[in-house]
Amino acid sequence: MEFLVATAIGAMTAAGLYLVLRARTFPVVLGLSLLTYAVNLFLFATGRLAVNRPPVIGAEAIGYVDPLPQALVLTAIVISFGMTAVIVVMALRAYLETGNDHVDLPGDADPEARVDDWKQRPRRAAGGERR
């Protein structure tokens, strides 16, 4: 069981790092989400994986599961949801401002980037005509 969980954490971390290093914003957002899932699973696994054990000590309970990793995971889920929402809004704003979804600077050499990708689109004024 531990080997399976460790392999899943490693695979999610590797896939998340690969996606974070991409040149477009959507894979970067997906990569950050995968990294937060891997961290959540790691935090959950630190509480020792136990099946059919209560999280609170009772009179009839033989053993219990440590509730602290569960609380940390719940907190991390809320923080990662807020972080993902902020990153999506920043990526959307950058796309609307520049007309492309590249995360690198225009001067960087990127095989995926074309020269036309870095030209700004003309913005529409309030009346609908282009500036």
C-alpha cells in the first residue's frame, strides 16, 4: 500500500513539474493543481495509512488515526483552491491584455512561439470601434 501511494505521489509530482515548465498558461495551471494534489496526498500519507480506525480515541477503540494530517489536508485544499482561482484570473487577464497565453518573455527563444504571437491585438474602445 505504501509503495502504491509513494508511486502515485511521485508520478503526480513529476507530471506537475513537467506541466509547470510548459510555455502556455493552461498547462501551468494544471501543473500547479497536480502539485497541490501530490502535496495533499503526501500530507495525508504522513498520518500513517490505517483502515477502519477512528480519528478520535474512544473507550472501545483499539487504535486511532492521527487527525492532524487530515486537518492539514483540509486546510491545504482550501488554500490551493484560492491559489488556483487567483492564477486563473491572472492568466485570463494576461491573455486579454496581450492576446496570447505565453508565460515567458518575448525575447526568449521558444520553439512553440511564433513571431505573430507576440503582437498585441487591437483593443476595443467602449463604443465598439478599435483603437
